[in-house]
Amino acid sequence: MDLKWLKNMEGEWQIESVDSFYYRCNRFYSYMYKEVTYWFNPKTLERKETERSVCIEVGERHKLPTWSSRCVHRKGLDHN
């Protein structure tokens, strides 16, 4: 099967939007960082989303991946 033909038939997926946020987890001193990417295919009109996440302790912020620097705090998601 010619994959190049299939790629042209399906079209290219494009990023529609990206949502990056973090919140306090159910563990007392940990935070969950998430990035959700929403994709759109203009040829097939399909939508999909991909997600990546990492949970860290307060003293481990130096271990965060580069993408997490765009995250904003969502206090409404904090676990009480």
C-alpha cells in the first residue's frame, strides 16, 4: 500500500488549540501538570485530542519537562 497516497487522501492533522494547566493532586504536596492538544483534520472534519501529564512533589519542580512551563494554575481543580 502506498502510504504517501493515504496521507494525501486523509489530509494533514492540524493543531486547533492547546490547553496547559496544573492543579494540586489528592496527595498532600504534589501537583499534576497536564497539556491537552486538540487536533483537527480539514479533509475528513475529524477531531481528536492527545494528552501528556506528569505528577510531581513540591520540591521536584526542577524535574519538570519543558512543555510544563506553559501551564497555568487551575485552582478549581485542586483537591481539598
